[in-house]
Amino acid sequence: MIPPTALSTKLGRLHLPNPVLVASGTFGYAREMAGLVDFKKLGGIVPKTVTLNPRPGNPPPRTAETTSGLLNAIGLDNDGLEYFLENHLPWLASTKVACPIVLNIAAKSADEFPRMAARVKGLPGIAALELNLSCPNVAGGIDFATKPDLCRAVVASA
């Protein structure tokens, strides 16, 4: 049997118990999965994307079944950063979740990324940030990723 530490992973300053993370948007805010998944076995959790202000997301239908799986166009539906910090982060930072939390943030403009990053910097329960620079199913959702200079500036600022 492989010792648990054999799979530990370092990404810069972030230490993960193993390289298995749940992808943003597939796991909600993790509370929904508490009865189904042993969080201690995960390397980390990336909760649903958070934006500075609430977003209603795309109108239904948001999913379509295909012969190869499922297509979705949720549109980053969320209640905004302050709601996340007040209602979801305390639970995610609790002892119930025994793995690192990587907060996924998306923005309408390049200046929102550093504002959000500054707001969450040093908060207990957030181990790292993931910048959502390429969401193709929202207006302007891939602008950051398709313009190298803008992408570089956003990453450097956050």
C-alpha cells in the first residue's frame, strides 16, 4: 500500500494532501456533498465560482443531455462574494472539511480580480485562489483568456 504522504503535491506555496481536486461548479459549495464524499480523501475542494456581485446565471434550459454526456451553460449563477464569505466560507473553513479550499473567482472587468483577491487575502479557510479567466457561456467570459497581455495583467494583479 502507498503511504498517504506519497501523493502529497505542492503548487507554489499551496500544499495538497494529494492531487485530486473537485472542479469548480461540479461540487456546489461542498455542503451538498458532505453525506456522499469523505473530504479527508480529497486533495482539495474548488467551490462553485464566486463573482463580486450576485449573478442570476443563464436562463433555463441550462443543461442538455448528449450521447457523449452533458453540456451545461449555467452562467456563473451565484450570490456574490460577500454572501459567500458570510454563508459558505464559515462552513468550508470548519473542521468538517478536512482539505484545502481553493476559491474560484470570476470578474466582469480586470480591476475586479485584485479587489476580490484583496478582500479574501488571509481569510481562514481559503488556501488559494483560482482565477476564472475563460467561461465561454457568459458574455465576455473568454475575453481574459484570449488576450495574452490582459491575461498576464489579471494574473499579476490578483
